[in-house]
Amino acid sequence: MTMRPYPKSGDLFESERLRTEQLAPGAILLRGFATHEAPALVDAIEVISNSTPFRTMTTPGGRKMSVEMTNCGDVGWLSDNRGYRYVPEDPVTNKAWPAMPIPFEDLAKRAAAISGFENFLPDSCLTNRYLPGSKLSLHQDRDERNFDAPIVSVSLGSPAVFLFGGQCRADRPRRILLENGDVVVWGGPARLTFHGIAPLADEHHPLTGACRLNLTFRKAL
Ligand code: SIN
Ligand code: FE2
């Protein structure tokens, strides 16, 4: 086996930098930031969903969402006919949500810090599961108590087109392909950016098959 020469530190920095893209002030895309951890994250999601299953939720308006969701952490995000909110217990199991695994919290903190948000302490992790055709309409994350902390979003498995808009719903969103291990962080001036996921294509990924998983870390309380 021949070894490629190890890049000079300048080259290494350059290639790292190129994999980081500022989407807007306060919004950073970290390509491949979680690729090495991805298999362990997928295994941990499997364990979580064995005790608190993925389920489809309905919007306050009564529309069934196509994405399946579950949570871990001190509180979990819910949507039903009473509205959007964070609750400490899963209404399906009537038990507390599973604790956030340390490697989840650690990843979220590292991604936030490298994006300029020091001391991020997530207390909630929403886990989304998309199958071919599943989508998430443009929305803002605004059910948290305040908007001081960023949102950290980790993509796993099949690729998806992330819709990243502006501060108004009508702003035309950019379409950004997110692949296994990509992490997006948005906070500060970008904290209330409208975002969503275009209908998932039917693509096989070795880690997850046709499905995409997404972890969204928030400081809800
Ligand atoms: C979300 O906005 O809750 C998730 C976005 C994603 O799946 O990438
Ligand atoms: Fe969101």
C-alpha cells in the first residue's frame, strides 16, 4: 500500500476550511463533522426508539406530519391539537424521555463551539425519521423559552435537500444537499431562520437503507 504524503498544516487547514460554509451570519454548515460518529449515533437512536418509539404527530391544524419523531433529553418536543410544546414525559409511554446520551451532547457542544457558540447546553434532542417522500414544511424553531442558544442539526443516512430561507416565510429558500455526517448550526441573527426538508428521494444509504435520520439539539428551557 502506498501512502499519500501527509499534507502540510497549511493545506490541512485549507481543506478543513473548505468543508465549512457560512450560510448566513450566524448559520454554519459543517460538512462531514459527524461522519466518524455516524454509525454509533444510528445505533444509539435504535436504542432510544426501542424505549420511546418513533411516531407521526399531527399539527395543531389536524394535519398528519409525514416525518416520524421521537425525543431524548430533559424535555421532548410535541405537536398535537393543543399546539407545539416541550414536555418532560412521552405521552405514548407515560414515562420520562430517555436521557440524552453523553456522545450526543458532546457532539452538539463541539459543533456549536466551532461555529462560535460557546457553552451550548442542549436539554432536548428531537429525532426525525424520514422515509422516501417524507418532508418537513418551512418553519421556524420558536417553541423554546428563549432564542439565546443556537440550533444544532445532525444529518444521518440518506441525503436530503435542506431548505434554508430567510427571516420571513416568503423569502425564497436556498436548497442545500445534506449528507450523512453533515451538521448545520444556526443561532444569533440566524436563530429564527425559516427552514425545512424537501420530499426525501428514494436513495439507499449503507447505514440506514432508504431512510434519513436527523438529530436536532435545542436548549428548550
Ligand atoms: C427540523 O427542522 O426539525 C429538522 C430539520 C432536518 O431534518 O434537517
Ligand atoms: Fe426545525
